[in-house]
Amino acid sequence: MAVAVAGVLVAAGAISYAVAEDSGSDTTTPTADSADAGFARDMSVHHQQAVEMSYIVRDRTKDEDVRRLAYDIAQTQANQRGMLLGWLDLWELPKVSADPPMSWMGMGDMPAGKDGALMPGMATNSDLKKLGTLSGKQAEIFYLQLMTDHHKGGIHMAEGCVDKCTVGVEKRLAQGMVNGQQSEIDLMAGMLKERGAKPRS
């Protein structure tokens, strides 16, 4: 365990160094209303819910494949969330904004999120409550469906950053999210099929 933690800390240090190095090559630090800051704020919120859902399902099933996927998603997205919030600190920008979610990518006029689903793809509070009441195969299916929708929303947002962000290391992280989450969507489609189910959308 100590080795794993040390590895994460080393990676975090390398990332901090890369950010500082990369930011130095940019002419200006992003502003509070930039795509870079908007993506960092919004994706950190989006990621936090994925982490929450993953820990819920991990306690609701004994299926090793689903538990492994949930653990991987939770770890990956918690680490990425740390990077995003770290960049906001580095840029001395607020972690919350009065602007509607996704305004930075021209979607600020979308309807206000319902029942806790602040952005496209996010689960509602009712969805999360339901997930916490299911167990076994039912929990697995609902989690895979919720996470597929979640990833689709996340990919759309990450593609917005690839297109609009200006900080190189953040654009690369966003592209990595697109690739990684699309791969997981494909994996989850197969896992749903094995369980006689399909994605919700």
C-alpha cells in the first residue's frame, strides 16, 4: 500500500512540475471566465459524482469485474479531479463560479439541472438513492447504465476543452479523458450485454 501511495505522490509531483513548466510556455495564466478554468471547475464536479457512484456499487455487489471497474473509475477520476483543482489553485482562480455550468463551451443557456443532475450525463439524486438500494445483478446493471450516461456527458465536455482550452497539459488531459472514457463505454456495453441489458440511451 505504501508503495502505491508513494507512486501516486511521485506522479502528482511530476504533474505539478509539468503544469508549472507548461504554464511557463503560455503567454498568460487563464482567467476565471476562460475555457481552461470553466472545464477545471465543471469536470471536477462531474468527476466527484462518478467517484461517489463507484463507491456505492462497490459495496452493493460481489462481482469482481464490476468492483474492479468501479475501483479503476474512482481512482482515475479522483486523481484527475485533484489535478483540475490543483490547476485552479496554481492559477489563483475560484473553484466555484456564479455562471451556469458549461457556460465556457456555449451551453450556459441549457435548462437548469433537475434533482441534482447539474450537467448532461450526471445522475439525479433519485438515481443515486436507487443505486444505494439495489444489490447484486440489479445494482451492476443500474451502475453500468448510469456510468455510461455519465461518461457520454464527460466526453462531450472534454471534447469542448480539447477544442477551446489553451493550456497544453490540460488539453492533453482532456483528450486522455475522451479516449479512456470511450474505451470504458465500450467495455460497459459488453458487460451490460452479458447481463441481458442495454445502455439507457
